[in-house]
Amino acid sequence: LNPTEELDYHLGGLGLGCGDCHETKGHNISAESRPACENCHDAKPHEKELLNQHSSTVSCQTCHIPTYTRTEPAITFWDWSKAGEDRDSAENEFGELNFYKSKGELVWAMNIKPEYFWSDGSSEYYELGEKVEKSKSIDVNKPSGKISDSKSKISPFKVIKSKQPYDPAN
């Protein structure tokens, strides 16, 4: 609610509110609202020209958000195959449970470095019923973009990996 300038420069440093960047309706952020740094900053926001040369291919967040979960831990791995086991759950170093009988085993972390992908702002989604191969990983929600696309930029993403049940017939 009241972040420090170090945690969030725009809210804590400049005193902006959520609605200054996000479109809101009834005190909720609209799902269609995608604020962009370019809404307030021009294509050359840095004093050093070398940094400005990268703004067409590197998203602002790549440098300006080097880690996430700086104040609260987040799940980085979720093993659904262990759900249903009769065992005790212990708190980890963050005070979070590492096992739930209904959910399985969880791995938590803080100050996580994001993973970087080319992104054009859209995503590819796994569609329920799509055939999958047992030996391959499935991207449930994957950023779309490629180096050859002038609308794509290298962007940071929070990635959660999981081990989920597999239906061999489908």
C-alpha cells in the first residue's frame, strides 16, 4: 500500500497511484488495461545515448525490474503428483507451508531473477484437449514474439514450473 521509492519508484518515489497508469472500473484494474512506459516516457528516456539505443528491442522492465518478490515470497515450483500424501507440512524460511495435502509440494523463493523472452505483448495458450507428448514440457501460457519481429522486445517474465497429472489417452 505504501511502497518505498526503492521498491516502486512511481508509487513510492513520485506519489502516483495505481489509476495513474492502469485503467480502472469500480476500483478494479481492467484486464484490457496494459500500461506502457511509453505512455509517459519518450523513446529516449535516458541521458546516456547508448541506453536509448536499446529501447526498441529491450523492454524497460528488463533493466528496471531486475528481481521480483522482494517483499513477499512466491511459488517457483509446484508438484501436484504429491497431492494426497499423508504427511506433515513444515513452514519454510519464509513462513509458508511447503506441502498441502490438497495441492502437493511447493517450492518458494524471494528476490527471483525473471526469465527473459522475446515478447510482442501477446501470448500463446495451451488449449484444453490439445494432444501432448509425455516426454515434453508443456507451456500453458507462453509469450509470443521473436527477434525478427520489430514489435517484439526482450522482456522479463515470472515463470512457475510444475509437475502435473498426465492423461495418457489425451
